[in-house]
Amino acid sequence: MNPQGERWTAEQVLALAPDAASRTAGSKLAVTGKWSGAGALGRAVWGLCAGSGSKPYQTVVDLNGPGYRCSCPSRKFPCKHALSLLLRWASGEGGVPASEEPPEWAEQWLGGRRERAAKLAAAARDGGPGRGGETREDAGRGGSAGAADPEAARRRAERRAQRIAAGATELERRLADLLRDGLAAADRAGYGAWDETAARMVDAQAPGLETRVRELAAIPSSGPGWPARLLEECALAHLLNQGFLHLERLPEKLAATTRTRVGLATPLAELLAAEEAIRDRWLVLGRQDGTDGRLTTRRIWLRGERTHRMALLLSFSAPGQSPELALPTGLVLDADLTYYPAARPLRAAIGTRHGEAPQDPSPAPPPASEGCDAPRAPEGCDVDTALAAYGAALGEDPWLDGWPVVLADVVPVPGEDGWQLADERSGSALPVDPRCAGRTDLWQLMAISGGGPVTVFGECGHRGFSPITAWDPTPVPLIGAAAQGGTR
């Protein structure tokens, strides 16, 4: 092993890119002669890249994160210079040689990160706030506020709960009006009434309810069979409203799920103080970025090598910026994760990192997921077991849109009625989510398969399977796998 541990592959580096333009620009810049003073030591990589100005851009990457700093004006994270530097580093010491120490400008930034990491680790041990569990509300205001006054924080929480309850009550009236007037007229009502209701959910500080309202508004124009889908979503919205209005009657874990679904996230300090952290070697299975026009949301899936548990990390950023949390697909991370309370825990906050585990350049497909116990194959689940895993999760969380699973030995098959993943072992086939129909990466998956069985990670849900990563035999992020959005 070299002094820095295993270098990443070019595919892992490009998986960090915030968009296709950054991938292209970073790849082109990596092969130019504009770089100088490049070096690497431990988990740090740095270099100077000549730009249009008189001074070169100072670029440094902390692989523990990873984290990036570049003096260029780009608001993308990582920028094309950081991607280019990492691509040169991934190519070997010919691109970025090993060095004895970083330059002063790089060490200053790296030292600051080490200091902050030490403080956050100490705060986590003491039950204080830390990184990795940023909520949607935190991202919108640029960070979580310190709870200096517990009594004031309690009063704020009570006022917000009252506003959400008022919003849920108003949404109940809107659903009752819709059913009284008849679903058949819903496609003629337009968006006006729904927009007004969605605005009320924003005023009520209930982003989860707002999302459901906007989904209801879109269903009448979603094609044949929309009345049945509208009735189903109305029933789920009603169930969520009633659950929140009667939280005291629900079991503790289901109540936590209900609060999360309406948009009430558990504060990170409270989470770390109440829940036990789980240390494991976590394999990064895949990543998706999505935006609702106000926030960019990044979803990163992990699975424990020892526990076989799935975990979902969420991070947020303002529009036009990339969330800072960027773990490349295929990376193995030795870290502590703390799961948010839920009837079926999945979302987690990343805590102390104990150093990235050595990585085989051609890692084998991951073992079967937690939900795939019968039967369990080393390479993953079959279609029937994946459906059973989603069904079990749905029984505990009725608003669940999909459950992460790894499918093994499935063959992608296009057809007039949509794509399918056929399982040769059981003779079963799992339809691909129709929302993926326009994604060019389905043909990428077909090319990886070559007509034979392939291992695929994705989400299995009531609409079908949404592929995110395939193995060939190394993990290949599917380039069109953007977050589909929606709650169910």
C-alpha cells in the first residue's frame, strides 16, 4: 500500500462531480499542463492550477470527508479544479507525487479542518451538536442555532407543533371538500386551490405536508388511471394528518416516523444524546442529488460490512450549490453512525470516522441487505426477497416510497410496456420504475449487462425498482440516476 492508502479510481472521483459539465471540465483539465506544485501526504492532496488571472488557483482536498477548498470563484463543490486534481492523484504518483509536507496555504486550511473535527468529536461524546445530521431547516438558514435557552427552545417547538397541527387540520378540510365534490372533477380544478393549500403548509412550517399537497396537485395530469392514484394519495395524506393530530396515541417509533414525515427532524444534539452509535465498515452503495427549486438534497446510501444494515445520509445546500457531504460510490468508511428514531430506521447521522478502510480497486458486489435474510446470497437478493423486504418495511412505515436493496443476477430487459429486471433463478421479473423510462442510464445498464446477469443497487418500491449503481465488477454509478422525488 502506498503512503496514502489505496488511491481512488477515476470512476469514484467522477462520481463526486455535482453535474455533467463539471465531470467534462475536470476530465479535460486533468490532462493539461496547467498544474504545478502538486503533492499528496496522508489523506491530503494539493496543487496549483493556472487560470485566466496572474495567480494560479490554490486547490486542496481533504480525503477524510472529503472536503475541498479552491481559490477559484466557482460555487460548485467540488469545482472542476478539485475534480481535476483528484483525477491526477488517482492516476498515480506520475500525476500527483508523494510529498513530505503540504505548503503553508494548504496546511492552514487542513489544520483548521482537523481542529474543527476534534471539537465536533468532543461535542458528540458530550452529547453536543455535531456534523452529519443537518436537517432541511438547518440548510435553509445556514446552520442550526444553538439551544442556549432550553425553555425558549421548548416554547418554539410547541408553537411550531401547534402551527403544523393547524396546517394538518386545514388539509383535512381540503381533502374532505375534494371527496365531497367527487374525484372526477379534480382534473378540471387546476392548480390554483392546491397552490393556496401548499402555501398554507409552508406557513405552518410543515414541509412534508407541502410536498404531499404538490403531489396531489400533479396527479390529475399524470395519465390514465389517475383517479385511483389520487384516491390512494388522499388516503395516505389523511393517515398522516390524523397520525400527527393524535401523536399521543401512537407507539413511540411510529410517532417518530410521523413527526419526520410532516417535516419535524430530531435535533442532532438530542439524537446523539439519546441513541447509540453503531461502528462498522460502511460501503458507499450509491448517491443521488435532487432539487425542489429551494434546496439541493443529496442522498448517500451505505451498508455495514458486519451489521448488513442499510443507512441513508442526507445533506442539503442552497440552490446552485452542491452539498458538502460527498462520499464516492465504492468507498469503504470505518465510522460511527447514529440512526434517527423511526418505525423502520434508515436515515442516519455520521459521527466519528476512524479512518477509511483499505479498498480493493475491484471490490466484489456487497453481501445481502438486512431485509434479504431468506434466502441470503453473498452477492445480494433475488427479486422475490427484495419485494418481501420492501413489504416488511412498508408495513412499519405506510408512507415509504422505496426500500434500498441489492439485486443479484438480474438481467435488464426493455419492452413495450417498460423495462424489467428479470431473475433467472426464480423466473420472476421486477418492473423498473416508470419514472426512470426516459433515463439514458437504462441503456448504460444494458451495456454493462451485455445480455447477462448483473448486480444492481437501487430502491424497490410500489412503482417498481429504481436502479442507482451497477457492478462490472467494480461499482458503476448510473449517470442518469437523479432523485425521483416524492414520498410514496
